[in-house]
Amino acid sequence: MSLLSLVAVPQIALHPEKFALLYTFGNLVSLCSTACLWGPCAQLRDMFKPVRVVATSVYLVSMVATLVCAFKLRMLFPTLLALLLQMIAMVWYCLTYIPFGQDLLARCLAGCCCCFL
């Protein structure tokens, strides 16, 4: 579903809701697909452990914000910002499952920023 959203990229300036809906639905399907492996209760318990409660919350809120910006506001730039936040939140959420994943990314980004200064 997320890859299918790439079909809507050329129309994003005129109809951001198409891309936003496909991309967000793809992320939701991906998130729910792991519930088939662990079970929905175990999935929810794991998602809201202290180590990933912030990442999970930002990820879920960014999905809702993307859809609100696309369908309620119908404005391109807020929708694009919400989509960007959703992408970043998804990466940050996924890194919570990799030991020291968030620390590694933070150090890599800090190292990249130092190289440009």
C-alpha cells in the first residue's frame, strides 16, 4: 500500500488526499500486520512500553494529522509537513525495536551535522 502511494505522487499538488490516504493506510496495514505474528494484545502492550511510548504516540498522532490536513484542511503544505513527520516518526518507531537503534541514528546525525559546520 505504501508503495502504491507512489502512483499518486504526480498528483500530490492537486490532490494531496490521494497520496496521504494511500501512504497512511499502508503504514497502518504494516503496523497491524505484526499483530498477526504476536497477537493484538501483545502488540499493543509492546507498543506502549516506556521505551517506545513516545515514538508510538508521535507515530499514531502523525497518521491522524496527515489525514486531517489532507481531508479537512485540504492544504498542500500542512499535508506535506504531516507526511514528513509521519515518515520520520515511522523510522524512529522502527528503531525502538533495534537495540541502541535510536542512539545510533542520533549519533550518525550529530556526526553528519558536525561535518557540515
